[in-house]
Amino acid sequence: MNLEILSRAANEARGLAIDAVHKCSSGHLGLPLGCAEMGAALFGVALRYNPEQPKWLGRDRFVLSAGHGSMFLYSWLHLAGFDLSMEEVANFRVLKSKTPGHPESFETPGVEATTGPLGQGVANAVGYAVSAKMAAARFNTPEHPIFDQHIVVLAGDGCMQEGVAQEASAFAGHAQLDNLILIYDSNDVTLDAMAVASQNEDTAKRYEALQWDVQTINGHDIPAFLAAFEKAKAATGKPQLIIAKTVIGKGIPEVAGTAKGHGEGGAKFAEAARKALGLPEEPFYVSCETRDFFEGVKRARIADYEAWNAVFQAWSQANPAQAELLASGVKNEVPADLLARIPAFAADAKLATRKAAADVLQPIAEAMPLLIGGSADLYGSTLNYIASSKDWSPENWGGRNIRFGIREHAMAGIMNGIAFDGLFRPSGATFMVFADYLRPSVRVAALSGLPVTYILTHDSVGVGEDGPTHQPVETVSGLRLIPNLDVIRPADPEETAGAFTAAMQRISGPTALSLTRQVVPNLSFAPVETRRQGVFKGAYILVKETAPLEIILLASGSEVQHAVAAARELGAGVRVVSVPSMERFERQSAEYREEILPSACRRRVAMEAGVSDLWYRWVGLDGKVIGIDRFGISAPGDQVMQILGMTAANVVTTVRSLVS
């Protein structure tokens, strides 16, 4: 260890952060300056990575949970030799640069996760650790241990206060994720004030109670940090917390150690700070000595990669079927015949779509061995257990069913981490009404294009007796507002088969499946393939008019049956359009949308057991929507549906009220 050069690199990284924030007059200096020594230790000594192969499977994963400190990560990625030029560093927060305000996994080589909101990165890192344990169990052999990486996450006081981080930490402790190292940048400052204004807990004791090992060090002492880090890597049986006491904004005396050091306020002292740090007047300065040091580090890391790759190639030759499976996971491959592997349901079947989903899941799980499932303590209700496997646990890291406990937000953040790792296809389940507990992580998944599947059951007032707190009248529409999230609300078992297949085939973003608690009939008057394939299009003609078209009825989910019954009473000129997914329908061509909803037919009625607003796009100014723009009622589900107008009779009455 060359302490002198590591200290020099730490100060030069501080200079890069100061210059970048000063140049754009925006950003957060506190963490990049306060954690500089730890950055030097991590990227100069401790982490296993290859800047020329950022997605090397054998690498350690480093996640910056405190994403506002993005210049910390950009500085070290640049110095370590990733494809992040000094020009990009200087263009911090500039349009189309690789250095956006918060790290984005899809923008910058070396960024493992789009963490964004505080605490997300802690949950993401737990997901990475879960994925690593699964990968080791699935693919390692005694002769070829190809997966043995550590997951390292850097978090600050803000992350540690967020509930999602605490949920994820509790899960990690229970799951004994000893490949996880959480570095807590404990500088006693939050954005508004000194941390004492909002916290006084003993973090070490709290994490010890959560079954973590804990060390406390001076975060500016590089040897002390490296010693703690090596001890954490060698530990077994528990995740590891390193509490690093630091000075926020270290290097700018005017703001160091204060709440002012959190944001860009220190940038106005850039010139004086650069001089105090022993840096020349030249902005964005990196010395030849630092460059040479990191060139040496890069060569050593590439040598590590080549040694690992030799083991990997030997493993691949010895285990061709496993190697093919792993490659398919990395490529997000889905069997072309996935839908055909799902048996058709009996024509007279009557069952909740959550139950149909349980039946659909099993052949999909068989066809996709890297699909994993989880539940927020609701397997008995969401019915998404993969029957051919067992629980994932320290006794069975290869299990495919994860019991997340009553930790919905952590479940979603952990699933994001699994998806970021890119080996397994994560899915997780809870009741639809709790989707807002998942929402911040769902939003990040959509932003990042992660192929995560959310199985959300009990999706309407049909829940019944549990009452309005558990009847999600607004939730389905609320999810539809998230860009790049597909929401699919199937009407019957065959649409459910199509919905699951569509979710699996979609690798450019997440999918939320909205499923009923109550029984619905199999709409077997329409061909199985019509209903299954119709889901892929988002909307399709379920009942075709047999006379000149006069009226179009639109519905989704459990309300489609009422539209069908109403059409039979209204006559031959009525078309019923099932709309399982507005987002998928919107992506179809204008010609297809016109075919399904011809503009010449303006007499339209839509029905859904939820808020009505989004449906007006499809019925127009002349149409009407039968929805529920109020909270529900505590009563049996069929009674609630009746009272709130979710009936065929109400559809008929509403159609007849339309002006011809």
C-alpha cells in the first residue's frame, strides 16, 4: 500500500469534485470530499473490477446509495480508467453528458445501479447480494468457484434514516448475507441541519440487533479503513457494517463539518480550497504520479480478470449446460414457445385470476429456470409460490421463493438490485392496495428499464369485507401513470396466461400484473388464442358486432364479464373491447387502434372498478365511464360491486343514456 499516493489521489479527487460543482454551479460536495480517502482505498486497493469490462461477472459490485454525491463516483471511475473521460467529468450535470446529476446505470460505465432517492442503493445492494448467493449456489463447482464477489454500498445519514434502507437491512441480517458490506458515511450532518436535529439512535447497536457485524473507524484513516474492509470481507454468517466517521466537505474549511458542506455552497471557495489541498490553479488537475499509480492498478485488475476468465472458461467447458443457462440469463433470453407451454384452461373454468396466475406460473417457472419469485408475507393469498422449488434461505441459497417479510418497499428495491445484476428474472407479490409502498422502487425500475414483474392481487373493491383501506380504487390507474411501466389487468384465465407471458417477454421495463381475489368466468366463447394474443396488443375485440357498429363497450379485468353480458342485451350492433393493458395498446400502430376503436363510432362506454379519469381518453367527449371515484365499502365483494354500479344492468342503462 502506497499511503502517500493514495492520499494524493484523495485530494485530487476532491479537486475534481470542487471544480465540477463550481463549473456548473450545481451539485453536492459534502460526500465526495468527506469520503475521498475511502474512495482512494476502495478503487486503489480493495475493490475487484476491470475498467475495460465493466460488467465482468466476477467483479465486486460497488453501489453509491447516496447518489447526490455522484461526483465521488465519477471521479473515481475516471481515475480508475473506466470509459469516463476528463471531458465528461468536466461536463458534470450538462445535457447529454455521461455524468448526470445522480448516477444512472444506463448512462455511465461502472455505475451499478440507478439509486436516485435516498436509501434505494442499500436495498439494491441487498438485491445484488441475494443474486450473488443464488449465482454461487446455482453455478459454482468445487473446482471452479466463479462467483465469490462482495457487494459494497456507500450510504450516508439520509440513506440510513429512510425506511427502505432499514427494511432491507433487517432482511439482510435475517438472510445472513455475509457478502454484503455497508459503509456508513457518518458525518453527523443532514441537508437541513446537523443530524442531531433529527436523530439520536445508536446505529451500531441497532445493526448489531439486526444481526450485523459492526466496526467503527475514522473514515479519513486509509490504513484503518483497509483493515476494517479486509476484516469485513473475511467474515462469515453476517452482513458487515463499517461506520466511518468523517468530516463532510473536508478540504473546504469554510463549510467543512457543517450542513452548508452538503450542497454546492462550498464551491465558491474553490480557489482557496484547491490551494489548501496542495493543488495547482489548473482546474480538473490530476498528477502524473496519480495517473501512473492507477495505470498500475488497472493492469493488476486486468490480470485478476484474466485469471478469473481462465477459471470461467474451464468451468464452461466442464459444465456446458450450465454455461448455456448462465449465458441465457445474462442475455435475458425467453423461450420462443413460452405461451404454448401453458395448458389451456377448461372452457367452464371459474376462478380468480390470482388462482389462474398460480397455475400459469408453474410451466413458466419450468421453462425459465432463472425466474425467481418472492412475496411480502402473502404467499398464501397471492399464490405465486414456485412449487418445483423451495424457499431461498441460508440453508438453501438455490431456492427460488424469497420470503421478504412485511417489507414491501425493500422487496421492490431488492428486486431492482437482482435485476441490475442481470442474471435472474425477479418477481414479487403483494396486495394491489400496498403498491404505493413499492412505488418509489417501481419508478426507478421503470426509469432504468429493468425487467421486474410485480404480481399485485386483490385488485379492486371486489376484495370485499376487508373494507375501503384494502380496496384499491385508485391504485391501478396510479400505476398506469408511471412511464415505461406496463400494467396488465386480465379478464379471465386465458388473458392471465397472456399477461404472464407478456411480462416475461418484456425486457425493456417492468410489468405490473393486476389480479382478482374474486372468481371470474372463463370467457370461452372467444378462442383461447384470441384472448392470449390479445393481451400482447393491449386491447382487442372480444365480442364482434354482427350488425352495423353502433356501440363500443370497453372494460378490463373482472368487469369485462359485465360488458359481455350487457352486449348480449343491447343487440347485434355492439362491440366489446377487452383492454387488459392501456400501455400496450398505446404502443400499437394508429391503424390497429383505429381497427379496434373506429373513430366513426362515438357511442362508447368504459367500465372499470376504479377511478374513471384515464378511460376518457378511449371513450372521448361523447362517451361515458362507469368507474368508482370514491372509496369502497366494508361488505362482501359481490355486494360492494353491486352497490357501486359494477353490473351489466348499469352498463345497459348508461348506454341507453347516450345521445344517438
